Amino acid sequence: MSVSIIKCNSYRECRAGIDKALSLIGGIEKFVHPGDKVVIKPNLVSKKRPDSAVTTNERFVHEVIKITEAAGGVVTIAESPGGPYSAVLLKSLYRTCGMERAAEGTAAALNYDTGFTEVSYHTGHTLKSMPIIDPVLEADVIINLPKLKTHAMTSYTGAVKNLFGVIPGTHKAELHFRLNDRAAFCSMLVDLCERVKPTLNIMDAIIGMEGDGPTSGMDRHIGLVLASASPYELDLAASAVIGYAPNEVPTVREAIKRGYSPKDAAKLDVMGESIEKVRIPDFVKPESHFNLLKLIDLPPALNALVVEKLASRPKIEYDKCVSCGECARCCPPEAISMASGRPVIDKSKCIRCFCCQELCPKSAVRIKRSLLNRFMVNFLK
């Protein structure tokens, strides 16, 4: 498969960038046929305004809808963010993230069907079954629209991670709790991606996010559109653009291990701009990226002890906190208490999934590394 990389400096010109990216991998007609039921899956991780660079840009989604409809597709926008999977939440999400505006002037529908089905996946490495929202299961074509961002738990979020949004609401917390090891969680994401099998992946990398993504980082102008039929190859290319080695991104590492993508971005069939030409060497990684023993090799018996001493942890910034309780509600192991009227984290229960940081509406949770962690990473570089 091929990955196309196209320069696109602003959302005002994103139609031309998307058209060119698609033309290099065969055109939209290769993926969408007249009458196809098409689900467009943007990244709508939480209720954030489109100018925050947290979610897939509304104009980007709008242009993909128009391109898809021109090919004869019947479009539905579908997503399930964290929290209860309800029509009320979806309506608020779509409005805040600009999806109502994205659908204006088109025949696209916004999904309010909150049904889901537990589906089997016997060849899964980590999961043998999983709950998936019904519109995704009923679609002929799935167009995956990830945003290029860093991620506190997985270092990078892209095409594979974006499909976690097809798991209904609170079932996400259950999976975080069951699979609290980062490698196991990311293996599950690859299982999910294989079960869903997105038809086409188009990445909004015009304005991305660096630092402590996926919601509390810093906006970064990247100026690219990427497209591929393979979510794995797109992620390998995109993560290379922002300076990750393949083994530093667990979803990429797992895809390579399973033979779903080349071992190195240099082996990709890249159309348009070369990765080297658009690489961003100073892209800021999340604080949590600099732990997890990537720089040292320890016997398994010592691993848990050292992780406990070196791992990054969430910390509440009380000057920003409004005591809304969202962090406590979304915490998979129930490690956050609001008994005192403000959130308090029980470190002994925390599984370092960073859901609290990801879903805090006020960006009042930051990632903190211990002094020992900082010293060891700097010493071993």
C-alpha cells in the first residue's frame, strides 16, 4: 500500500490538499461506490472547540463529506467519546466540536443511535470479542479521520488509536482498567483496528498537537495532509514525521510485530512529499513518553519496582481546577476521590492511563515526572 503526504498550510485550502492526497493513492472512487453507506469517524475525543487542535477540524470533515458524496456515498458522522454513550452527550459533542457545521450544506447525518453490539474476533491477540457501536458495524465503508497529536499514554495518537472511539462510552474505562499495561492496551487497539478494518484513512495534520496531548498539549502548525488505505502505514509515516522511532510508539511497534507494516518508515511507498523533507525534529513529546524503561534493560523481577519509582503520574493543578468531578467520573480504577470537595488522587490505585488528563475540560491535570526519572533519562541519553 501507499501513503501520500501533501503540504497544506491552512484549512482554507484543505480541499485541494485532500483531493491531491487521495488522487495519489487511487482517488476516492477506489474506496467509495454509489450507494455505499459510509461512516466518517473523526477524532472527537472530548467537547473542545475546533480552534483548539484537539479534534479533527470541522472544515476538514466538511470537505471529506463533500468528496465522499460526490462519489455517491451516503454519509453518517459517528463517534463515541469518553463518558456515557447517550444522545444528549452526542448532541453537545457534535455542536461544540463543529460537526453540526461540518454537515451543513450536505446530506450527511449525525449519528444519535446509541446501540452497540458485542462482536467476536477469534484471531485477536488480546481481545476475542469487543463492543462496537452499531453504525460502524452497519457501514459499507469506514473513513477514518485522525488528528496528528501526541498522547500521554500511547506517546502518539493517529489512525489506529482513533478507532478507540468506536467502543461505546463507559466500556472504554473498562478496557483501560482490564488492560492497564501499556503494551496490552495497545495490542488491544490493533485487535480493534483489525476487526473494524477502516477502508480509508485521511489524517488532519494541518494543525496538530505536541507536548501533553491528546487534549492538554500545545497547538503546532504541521501543514500536512496524509492518506492511506492502511492505518498502520499511515501511523508509521506520521509518527516518523514528528520524530518518533517505530519502537517508541506501541501501536506502531505492535503493527510491525504482526507484519502489518514495514519495520521502518524508509521502506514505505510514500507519494508526494518525502518524510525527510517534512520531518519536524523539535516536535515536543509528552512528559509520560520519557519513562517506561525505554533506555534501560532490566530483568522482569525488577521491572515493576523501577516503574513504580520512574513512571510519570497525573497531578491536579488546583489553580485551574473547578471541582467539576469529571476526572473522578472517568477514572477507570476509581483512584480519584471528590470527598474533600476537590479531586484527590490515590497513587496506590492509579494505573497511569491518564484518562483524567485527557478528559479534564479545564486542562487542570498535568503529567509529572519524578526527579529520579528526569535524571536517569538525561544521564542515559
